[in-house]
Amino acid sequence: MQTMIGAPKRQPKPLGSLDLAALMLLPLVARAATTTGNLFTLYQVQTQDIAILLALPVLLFILQRFAPAWRLPDRAPSARVVLIASVVIALLLGWGAYALLFDFPISGDERMVVFDMQVYDKGRLAAPLAPQWRPFAGALVPAFLLNAESPTAMVSGYLPVNALLRLAFSKIADPVFYNPALVVFGAVALLDLAKRLFGADNRAIWVTLIVYFTSSQMLVNAMTTYAMTGHMALNLIWLAAFLRGGRWGHAGAIAIGFLATGLHQLVFHLFFVAPFIVWHLRLGRWRLSLLYCAAYCAIAAWWIGFPLIAALQTGASAHPDPSGSRFLDKVIPLLLVRDPLTLSWMMLNMLRFVAWQNLALLPLIVAAVPVARRGGVAAPMLLGIAIWLLFVGFTLPYQGHGWGYRYLHPYLGSFALLAGLGYQQLALKAPQRTDGMVILLSVLTLVPAMPILMLHARWFAEPQVRLDRFISTKQSDFVVINTDPPRSTSDGRWAISAVDQVGTDPDLTNRPLRFASHALNREMAVALCRRGTVSVVDWPEMHKLGFGLNVIGSERRFDALQNLFRTEGCLKP
């Protein structure tokens, strides 16, 4: 099957892609830098990304005119070199998981991976929950719990493959190296794809690999338990098998597709593969396209049904919870209910994405778009990114926690390959200056952009770890954490998130047990007092531990809970 992108036929337009990229970026950066509000993503942009975003348009304007005449290597890196480099980077990422992020799951998504690993390690699809604790399930695990309405057992509402693969890996090595190992597999697949797509254009291969390995988003997310590294790596492996073709290539792609679809959430991988199947249809490969359609219908049916099977253990038959157990009931409301801040969220998301990538990525993608639109395998890559952005913009524009824009993480391989295509386009007119632009911006990505972002990641994690340790020192049976949202906040940082500190082991053996205040009512609070002693963690204590809280609003509800514990005689310092 011919998949060579080849050299583009048209010369670049007079307005260079660096100028165009800078002009696209400038108004968005100016808006983000001068806007005030309590959007959490705005807070992240202004505290983590803004210096890079302000410098990038200036750099692009300068390099459009004065790029150094440097050259990328003439020879493509061998598979051995890429493998050795990937392994070294993976080892550094494992070290960074401890040194930068303290091997601590900051967000609820990350916590639920660890939670599910503990569940599956016992050979169960859900962990039994004692009857006396069933009404408290939503307070014990306040987010992403399958069938949270009085379940008889607990497991997350996410699909299981990421937790299962990480659990299997943990039997042979420290699980912090699981995502770094996926980075290695992704790099090997990307090299195969780059050689297939760019042929003898060794410099385009170099650009593809450089963009991949210098993505701060890719590197920092690999230090976490997020499933996004798995999505990126499995999508790359799938595409390499798909383009390799033949009986074994397509069989391998379908097998990888089964794992990737069940990794985390159903739609992520399906949106990635759909444009490539449509591309096959347009090329007239009907039999192969029908084979993939049939395979993915079966795969999707299995994974849609999996939560229903798990829900039988969580008590769904007795306590139906449509939002947790029925796929369509989860998706349809997302499609019909519009977030008035959608455009603001997506603008900020894309700024975060740009800041956390190689600084050369944006102009390279701008240069690649006209060529990709003319066809070839680059077309479904670009189309996949476009339709995915439309989908998440309509359904889930707010990503919550994340380094960069993690909802684009599954497409990092596509971005790297499109960057190689953009390099080809720019190098037609000025190969040495294009090489110089890529090299200089890559160096500036490594120093200072990447260290700045990684330091911000550490600073962001530090108060979370301190709060977790502070809660663990409480000498009470239970800790109630103030998760009641304030009416407003002037810095957005309240969202870093008391609710994510409410974590429990599936067997409830950790002490003190942690509860989210927003999920407790008076009757539940009284019941807690009858079972043991209670401590509370409020906003002022979080502020002392390093949270930049500047909340505007009333704490009356939480104060009422605290007074109730005091009246019942169970409150401890």
C-alpha cells in the first residue's frame, strides 16, 4: 500500500508560516494575559504558561527573517539509537515521577487508576462495600465512581485496560515506569511511521522525533498515572500496524484497537481510527474498510457492555444509576447541554497545548495544513485532530487538571508526523533556515521552556502532597474535608482541589477515612459521630499548607457540619 507523503508540489505562500503562526497566536495570548476571572484553566495559563506564550510570537517573527543557517543531520537515526535514547528518557521519567511529582496522584482521574488497580488485584470487577458505608459512597469517592447511588461494591466508571496493564506491569517493576515504557513503544512505532511516510527525507524523520521527544506535555504526563500516555502509544502502534498492512498488520491493528478502546473512555480511540477507515473507503478498499467497521462495532459493543457487567457487582440492578452504567445516558446530555464558556475553555486549552509542545510545532503545523488537505495519509491525521477538537469542544471543553491539554494527548504522534510534513514544505524554499529554525526553537524548548514548565509542575504538586500528609497525621477515625465550592474566587486556585484529596482504599482500611463535605447531609454527619471521632480540614488550613486560596463566599454549610460534630461530641482537633 502506497502511503508516502512525498515532497509537496507547491511552493510556500509569500506570508511565511512563522508570521502566520505568530499572528494567530498574538491576539489569543494578549486576551489570556489581560483577562481576569475565576476560570481554573485561565489560572493555569497565567501562572504556568504565560512567559512562554508571550515569548513565542516574538521568536517566530524574528526567525521568519533571521533564522540561523544550521543543518539537521543527513543520516536518519537508526532504530537502535532511537531505542537506546527512549530507554534513557524512560528511566529519567521514572525518576521524575518521584523527584518532580512525588509519585502522587493529584487529580481524581489519577486516583481512580490506583483505586481500580487495588480492586482488580483482588480478582474482582468491583470491591464489596459494607452495608453501613453504602450511603457514604459518594462522600468516600466523590468523583468517577460507577453507580455511586448506594452501591454494594465500588469501582470507577472508567474502562479497565489502563488499570489492568499498569497492574500487570507492577508485578515485574515499579509501576511509575509503566507510562515511560509506553513512551518507548510509542517512539519505536513513530520511527517506523516516519520512515514509511518520509522515505529518504532523513531530516523530516529527525524533525518528527525531535517534536515527539521535546513535548513537555508528553514527558510530564508520562510521570503520572493518566491513561493519556497509553492512548498516545497505542494509537501510534495501531497506525504503524494499519499502514504496514497485510494479514498480520491488520490483525495486529484490530487487537491493539481492542485494548485502546477499553483503555479509559470509549470514544478516544474510536475518534482516532474513524478518519483512517474513511480514507480507505475513499481509496476504494471496501472489503478492508468493512472488516474494520465490523471489528470496531464488536469492540465498541463489548466495551459499552463492560460497565453493565461491572455494575452488577456495584448493585446497579437494585439501585439503577443511569449516569454510571448506561453509555448513551452519559453521552447524550453532553451533546445537548451547552457550556456558555466553551469558546473560552477551548481557547485556553489550545494555548496550554502550544506552550507545552516543542516551540517549533505551531509553525510546522501551519505549514503542513495546505499539504495535508490535498490528500494522502496526512489527511486523516489532520481530519482526526479537527473532528476530535469539535467533539470535545461540544461535550467536555473543561479538562480540569492537566499538563498542557491532555485531551489532545492521543494525537501527539499525529502532530509529530504532521510537523515532519510541515518541515518538508518549509524546506523547499529555504532548507538551511528551516533547519536552523527547528534546531534553535528545539534548543529553546529544552532550555528554558521545559525546565520552567517542569518547575511549575512541581510547585503545583507540592501543596497537594503537604495537604495529603497533613490529613494523614490526623488522630481521628474520620476526616471531613471542605469540598463545598465557594461562590467565586479571584485566582481560580480553589479548584486545585480539596475534592481530589478525598481518596480511600477500596477495602476502606486506610485511616483516617476521608469524606467530602459537599456529599454529607445532617443525618450522615450524625451517623459518623456515632461510629468514631471526626476531624475537619477547612480552607484556612489549606491556605497555610501552600494553597493560594482567595475565595469569595460563605462557609455556612461547612460551619454547620463542624458545629454539629462539636455538639455531638465527636470533633477532634
